[in-house]
Amino acid sequence: MRALRTRTAALALALVAGGFAGCSSDDGGGGASAGGTVDGDVVAVTAPAGPPSGAEGPSRHVGPQGRVGQFVVHCTYSHSGAHDPIVHPGHEGRSHLHDFYGATEVDSHSVVDSLLGEETTCDKSPDTASYWQPTLYDHGEIVEPTAIDAYYRAAPGVSPTEVVPFPLGIALIAGDQTASEPQPGEAVGWACGSRTVLHEEPPECPASAPLHLILTFQDCWDGEHLGSADHQSHAAYSADGTCPSTHPVHLPQLTVSVAFPISGDGHDLSLASGNVYSAHGDFLNAWDPDGLRREVEQCIHRDVVCDLASNRGEEPLFTG
Amino acid sequence: MTQRTGRIRKWSVSALAAIALLSGAVGCGSDDDGDDAASSTTTSGTEAPDSGGEGTLIRVPQDHDTIQAAVDAASEGSVVLVDAGTYEEAVDVTTPDITIRGVDRNEVILDGGFELENGIRVLDTDGVVVENMTARNYLSNGFFWTGSDRFRGSYLTAYRNGDYGIYAFDAYHGQFDNSYGGGSPDAGFYVGQCYSCDVVIDNVIAEYNGLGYSGTNSGGDLYIINSTFRNNRAGIVPNSGSYELCYPGRSNTIVGNIVHDNNMLDGPGIDVSLIAQGNGILLAGSINNVVERNLVFNHDRTGIAAVPFPEEDASDVPPPESDLEIPCDEIDPPSGDEEIELVLWNATGNRFVGNVIESSGLADMASATLAFTEDDLVTAELNNCFSGNTFTSTAPVDLELLAPCDGEGNGGDFTDGELNLGVLIADLPPTPDKDSYKTTPEPPAQETMPGDVEAPHVHFEAPEKPDVDAITVPAKPSP
């Protein structure tokens, strides 16, 4: 069941190409349109920097779950550290403090090879990807998060069967860590419990529906690069179910909901990256490729609800 | 299209504490075998149609090493017959109208090893019958139908699974019978997000779960009959919430069940089950249900109760009564751009008749709500009714006189002896370790499926509507 461990970057890239070709074989849609760019033996890891894509941000699924196919991964908090294997790979301590979920051994030196098949805090064992966001502070004290729910769905308006699995090793960042004012669009936002209405600033939440940071990642890919110099240019958001021609491959729309044990009033919140407007999150895909493909095909392509995240397992109700 | 008539409220957190009923502090009760529930399961169906592959018998491991391979090789009408053994698989089923059958319920074991997610998962695939086998040690569910109609699960055993034992979501025209669900933090049996479901749960046993039965936003021709729910944190708990579609839960028929000793403290349980702790049949925000001729005893809080479910992060408000008969898939979901502070899902319009309830710590029968503003319903307005039950205590007192099902009430005081939900919350039981389901009791050998295991697939169209009127109050099981 576990993915083969790869020893070199080249092997990892071949895996990406293979995985992509496999999962696009039955859709003939987004996969075919980008197939030429990944059929080669070598796939470029890093795209040149360019104008940020998807400045408009995502269109999101809102309201009750159950209307579109999805699978949901619940990952408890793993650890924190001044690591950022996407933005500062190999440079321990250069990053601000991040909270990690998923693969348990993530640090600044982590690459896909070191994550595949390793321990994970996620309730789907093939999910050895890493998810992280800047550490939250309250009155200067670190707030240890509880867990994340990672929703994988076709973005609104996207034909589910056009969605292909994330390529192994793709690195995505939702939100702008340099922002000091409210970010445009809805890539990031704050909410209470399982509510889907986003706030620019953390709202005052009841104890049974505590504070969440909602991050929605890009769902369109250029079909070629796993990353880019600005960490944005290789991916984009769809609009009205359509990916831009520069990023024609439909990926799952990944929405990560980070739960913090914060409720009530009297908080003074900030992030390791700056004020609360600097909210952002990172995703480094190290899912077992077979496991991810299975969930994409069975749940997204078939448009069925494979998992639900709800307030039923939230912080204890009514204990505030 | 849906007119939103519910109110948007903002309440203090402490006030919300009111939902919980006071927790008692006794351990698990009797461990009788409970096998005396009548086996009255019926099915309606026909022999497999004469279309490609019907009648094919595919054996595991003789023809295929794995159940998954056999299921993938099957075609409409096939029977996948699984030989005795332990199968470390998570099987996805996408072949319609097949039967997956074990040769022996207790000897054919799917084992997730606490690594795999679901024993058998049927996805958007109709007519799949699963029979006579066991699924254990899965991170999520033992047997799971999602988006799949015309389903049947019979003579199944599911235990030590991380979410549900036997589970149907957005699935219609189905049946669970002669099955066992134990040791799940959520529910042993669950039917969710369907209206009108057309589902029958008959002659099942649920024990050592957070909830014996749970169903969120489900109902309509949904029958829970002739079954045993014991030693869970709470027994039968239909409920409502706008985090999923098809709210509220409504129109379930709960008849002829034995519900006892649902006070488990040392086993698994999601948070909602802690709030429901110590109750037998608890309608938590579910409406218009029929609860008749059940035998309910030994509960720390209540035997049978209708209570509200407050949802503080609601996505929508309750629909107007005129929308309640609209099928789920014809309801327009809410826009989701409305900030709703809190919705109170009241349990209203429920009918409790002819039940036998005894030995309840707080009240044998109860009807309760929360009222924080003048606009909120009070208990007298819930329109729950009670007649012909055998009991010794109610909350409010004299509930059968206050709210009879036939005729007018006596005009008495609904506040006399009413449950004060606001003060009952303080005694929530401790939160169990999330892995506690992994060590729940292993069930004894369960009754295996009668008949020829090589029998052909029988097309399953829908459950036969049970003759509910013929069901009598079950006899008390031997201690």
C-alpha cells in the first residue's frame, strides 16, 4: 500500500510524471491538455517567477457539506518549528515559527522522499503530506492548535471528472505572508467552528465553535512545475469552473480548516508572520500516490461524500 | 425557494450548557446477550435479471486473492463468496447489483489493523448487498454505503471501528438486519442525510458505542425496530444539524426495541455522545417521530426524552413546516453567506405511546427545551405527546396528563418538575481517549446467516415495509 521510496530528485520527478499520466487516463480533460508537458522524463521543479496567479482568490464551497463529492482528512497537530521546506529549504531557523500537521518529521530539510511512507498525524494513513501555517500568538503566548480538517473537492463549477490528483511534490501556498492589511479574495479568512462565512480578523467565537483559520489553495496547475521562484506562478485559482489557459490542469480544491482552542473575548492575536492579516498556509504533497489517486477517483470523480467533518467531534460543546 | 423563518440568536456560552442532561455516575450495566429480539426481517426482491454476468459465483481466495479483485471482476448479478480467513483490505465497491457474502459471519473477517479506513465502502453504486461477515479495526467505518441506493447489509458484525460500525449516508431504499455494531466512538449504526429514506433497521444489536444508533437529518419511512441497544453512552439518538444537508431529522419510527443500560463511561465516545450520556431513546432536535412499544430501562438520566440540539456554528436555520415533505435532493442548499449565530433545533411533534420504561435516574420520560427569549418555544409548546406508557416518573410531572396523544391536556403546569437543562451540564463525563475504541469488548460469536451460502444474488429493490402494528413490547432479557 505504501509508496515506493525514491532516492533522488529525478526519481521523484519521474513518479510525478507517472502518477499524473495514470490519473489522467480516464478523464481526457484537464489531464490531456497538459499531458504533453509532463510526458517527458524530466519535469522542471521550479518555474520562473512571474506575476502572481489567482490574485482574485478562490471561489469556495460554502454552507452545509453533503452537496458535492469530497473526502476529508483529519490531522492532529504534530509539532512546531522555525521550518519552511518550501520557502526556505535547507535553511534551518530562517523561517518564522510554523505549526505542522500530517507527516511528523518535517523540518527545513524535508523533501518528498523523506516524507513518503513515514508516520502521519492524519486519519488517512496514505496522507503523509505536510500542512503548515504560522504559529498563532495570544498576548504574545503561543497558542497550540488542535487539528486540521483538509477538504478535497472539485472547485465550484469544475466538472469532477476533470480533477486529477495533486502531483507528488507540488508545493502550494495559500495567502500572502507579507500582508499587513486584509488580503483580497477568500484564500484565507477566519471563522468560528464549521461556519463557512469568513472574517478578515478572528471573530469572537463560542466555546463549542472555536476559532478556525480557513485556507483555500490553488486548484489549477501549469502541468509542468512543482514549485516556482515566487511559490505562486505554477498554480492558480479557477474562476467559474475554468482554469486559466496558462494553468490548464484541474487539481482538487484543497481547503484546510485549522482549529485553535480560542473562544470568547479578551484575546490579542497575532501570527508568527505578523498581524492576523498575514495569515497563510502551505501544502507540500507527499501523499502516497496510489492512495491519493484512489480517493480522487472514488470520491471526487464519483461526486460522493466519502467523509464529513462536523462539529460533532469538535471541542466539547457547552463547556464554556 | 426556501423561506427562512427561523430566528437568529446569539446566546451566551454558559446558557448553551443547558442541552446536557445530568450525568449519573454508574458503570456499565448488565451484559445479557440480548438475542431475544424478534427476527422479523423481510426483503422484497426478485432473482437477478437476465443480464450480463448474472449468476456468476466468484470465490475468494480461490478465484481471486483479494475481495477487491473479486469485486472488480464481478458484474451485475454476481456473488462474491469469501472463504474463511482474515482479509487485511479496504474494499471499494463500484459494481452495481452484486452480493458480497462470507461463508461464515464469524470466520470471514476484514481487518483494518487500525491502518485502513473502511472495511467495505460502496460508492455511488446501487443494489449492493453485503452479508455474513465481520469488519473490525478500521480507522473509519466497518461497512459504508455512500450515495448508493437499494442497499442491504445482513448478518454483519462490525466492531472496534473508528467512526461508525454500519453506516449509510445519502443512501435510499436500504436495510440493515440481523447485524451487530459495537465499539465505535460515534455510532454502531448510522443513517444520515436522507428524506424520505425508505430504510429499515431490524433485529440489530448495538453496544459499547458512543451512540447505539445515530442519524443526522434522516427520516421518512425510516424504521428502527426489534433491535437491542445496550451499554452505549446513549441508545437511539436521531438528531439534526445544518452542517449537513436535509435538516431536520424527522419522521422516524422506533418500535419494539430493547434499550437498556446506556450509561457507558469507560468506552469510546465523540463529544456529542458525552452530552447524550445516560439516556435510552433521546430525540435530539429530531421532529415528528413515532416512539412506541419499546422496553427501556436502567438509565442514569432519562429513559425516553425529547430535547433540543443547539447548533452554535449553524449554516442555516430550520426550514418552514411547508418544506418538510420536500425530498432532500430537491431542497436548494443555503447560500452560505449568512452569518448565523445559533440555531436551536427543538424536538417537536413526537409521539410516545405504549412504551415500558423503568429505572431512570432523572425521569422515565421527558420533554424539554431551552428558552432564553420570549420568542423561544417553551416546553408546553413542543407538541410532543405521551399516552399509554408504563412508567414511574416524568419531567414535567404528569406528562401523560399534560400532553396526551389523544385528546386535550389537562391544562396543568409544564414547568412543574420540568428538566432544568441549564443546570445539568456541569457534570459531563470525562472525555475518553480517542483510541479507546481499539480496546472495546470483542463480541461473542454472532448468529451466522441461514441458508445456502452459494445461493444466487437476489436483486434488492427496497425493504419491505414492516408491519409495525404487529410489533409488541419485547420481553425483558434475562440478566
